[in-house]
Amino acid sequence: MIVDSVAAHEVDRATVQRWLPNLDAWLLPDALYGVMHTWPQLYRGDGDGRFFVVTAGDRLLSHCATRVVTAHGSSGPFALCLLGSVVTDPEHRGQGLARQVLAAALHANAPRAAHTVLWASGHGLYESLGFRAGATETCLVLARRPQGRSAAVRPAEHRDHRALHALHGQKPSRIERSPRTMSSLLSTPGMTTLVLERDGAVVAYACCGKGADLQGHWHELGGSDDDLAVLLPAALHATGQTEAVLLLPPAREGLRERLAHYVIEQGTVPGPMWRSPGEPLPTCWIDGLDSV
């Protein structure tokens, strides 16, 4: 069925709530966790997402979500629009509906952020809207090795959230988070967060999994390379993983060297696409917890 005379428009979170089963089925088919638990910063009640849709009456036809954040990168802090969850009802694909919701989202967020990054599969539609392929990101496959004296590694607890927020804030390239946002993200179902403790203080942390996303991937790190080189090998033992993938931030070349004994494979994956009319996207890194 071809849908005529539809226009993209913004809706609030309360309206989106009734379509969460659709989004779960279209974006995360057969997954244990749905969109609310995979991208809580968008869909949970305490999130700050904006939602753009095409509808026919009460029926959702196409959708995308955004949030504007402060990114810290090579040129200092700047406003950045994160865009994701682009999806169309399978019965209505190929009719240009995704282009309409994307155009509406870009127009609405342009006054707040000159730069946009996009998580989506396929490039054709997005390139026609001014997006460019992002830089590739490095993945290391780590293998569990026999451990000597065990490190003081344990699961993170709520009492650790303040310390983890401080470690996140020390990263030169990051998305700015409030303590409340950090605590909310660390409570994401389907995620394991381990910490390294020394002399009663948390000195490093690492996160694996995130709802239905990034399972088997260590995707967010905090602390020094030396401390993470102690934490990550111990983390594989603590979680029962024989192998795991580490998404390596560009500024962590020293960590790659320190983990060489555990690396059995190295590869790259495409980073998010970006759109920056008039100027290049400043160099920055988006941890897996911030991806949408």
C-alpha cells in the first residue's frame, strides 16, 4: 500500500511509548532487550530524546530519534546531535518516509548543533542527505589467559557511580554527562561493569554489553592504560568469557601495546556517519554507552 499526503512531525516521549513494541520488532527483532533498555538515554522516562515520525492516523510508519549533547574533542567542547533508531514499517519501505523523518530531525536540531553523527546501516540514503562515512574504529579480540595473582576486580556498585563519573570526566575525548546521566547509563540492563580497586579507591572501569547492543564487546573504558591493562584480562575471568571484543578508543594506543599478550586478532569496524555543513566534524570519540 502506498501512503499519500503524509508529513514528518515531532512527537513527545509519551506518544512514542505506545509504539515501543513496533520499534522493538523493527529495530531489535528477537532480542531479549528492547529499545528502552538498549538506548535508555532516548526512550526511558528520564531520557532526553526527541522523536520524529511519519504516521497514518495512530499507526507509526517511520521514525528516528535524536539527542543533542556536549562533545569534548580535539578542538574543545562543541554541540553534537546524535541521531539513530532510523526505521520504517516493513510494509511501507521504499516510499521515502525515512528521508522525511531524517529531514525533519536535521531541520529541528540545526539551531542547537552544527554537527550530527548517525548510527545506521547502509549509506545511500544518508549520503544523499549530506552524511559522510565516518572513520573506522579499531577492534581487538582478547583471549583469556591463565591468571597469576588476581587483581582487585569486582562488579561496579551504585556507590561507585560518583568515582566512575569522575574517571569518565578525565577522558580528553568524550560526551559530557551529568552524574545523574552517568548513574542512569550504568544501570542499563544487559550490561556488565567491572571496576579495579586499589587502596580502597576505584581507579579504572570497563563496560561490556548494553541492552541488546554490544553484547560480548567491551565498549567503554575509564582510567589509565596501565590500570586498564590489569582490569581487562581479569574481567574476562570474572565474566567467564574465553574471548571478547574490545572497542579501542584512538587515544589508547598505549593500551593496545600493554594488552599485546592477550590480543589474538585485530580489525576495524565502520564508525558512525557524520554531517557537518560548512565545516569538518571535530575529532572526537563516542563511547558505546552514548551511542544511539
